[in-house]
Amino acid sequence: MTTQNTVEIGDYRADLEYDFGNEDQTGYTWTWLDRARDPAMIVPGAVVTLRDGEDTAMGQIIDLVPAANGTIVHVELLPGAVEDYQAAIERARSQQA
């Protein structure tokens, strides 16, 4: 579905730079908090846009774990493409009008 308000993948600003293959013993993928565009918005339960090079995805923050080198952010990847979430947001907005 294409709408006038849908943006191209390259137009998304990632909330968190990320390596999709970086899984640890918890079973979650992770990255460092200092890779966030705005670290204050990286809190447990937050849904964020992730970028690994040219690839983007949506994820939910599971927890933040202090470590010797910084703070580890565990993330659960959410199903579907970023534009699927954009389409859902647009549908929700149209019903609010």
C-alpha cells in the first residue's frame, strides 16, 4: 500500500545503530547505548527504528545492562518491515479523523 505520507526506507532516521546478528547468551540481540541517536529515549518497552548499514527494522527495548565498556541495550526484533509500521500508523490516524 502506498500513501502520500509514506516515506522511503532511506528517509528513516534510525533511533539505534545496530548489528542484527549480534546475539548474546540472553537470546536477545544487543548494541551499546552510545550508538543511540537520543539515549534518553532508549528505555525498556520503547519501540525504536534500528539500522544496520542500509537495512532497517523495528525493535523493542528489553533492558539496559551496565557493563565495564558502557551500557548494553538488549533488543527484540519485531516482525515485518519498517514501512509496515508506517502503514499501520497511517491507518490509525485516518480512523481518528
